Amino acid sequence: MNLVPIPTPDTSLLQFPCEVDVKVMGIADDTFHVATREAVEKHAGPLADHCIRVRPSSGGRYVSITYVVAVDSHDHLQAVYTELHATGVVLFKL
């Protein structure tokens, strides 16, 4: 029987460079859209509109936005998430 090691936090299953879906959720308003897009583009460069998917909640109070981002390394991806967290408008991120 071949045993496969369990990945540690330092082991990434991603092979860089690659494209990653970064999903954020927050209150559905213009501030959320602008702040999150600026945060992502600060590290990923300008994004084409087809790289952004918006999905409102059933009640319309919340929204999830998925950004398709090209990243070069784990540190690059972490920088995107750190910048999103710093906006203060993101309630949840995947």
C-alpha cells in the first residue's frame, strides 16, 4: 500500500503561475464593488470585465464577487487576500 503524505500548511496544491478564483462577499453597495476591485487590481493589474462575476443574494442585501486573478506565487496570492482584508468591507472571502 502506498501512503500519500498529508499536505502541511506550507505545501500548496496550486502550481504557479496560475489563475485563481478569488471570491469575496459583503454588503451590496457601490463601495464594496469599488474597494474590492481596487484591492485586487493593486496586485493583479487591470481586470477585464469577463474576469469578474457578480452574484447578488436572494434578498439583495449581500453580494458575492468572484475575481479571476493570475498569480505568480503563493506570496502573490496572499498579498491579494491581505489587501482585500485591509479594505474593511469584506465580510467573507474564499
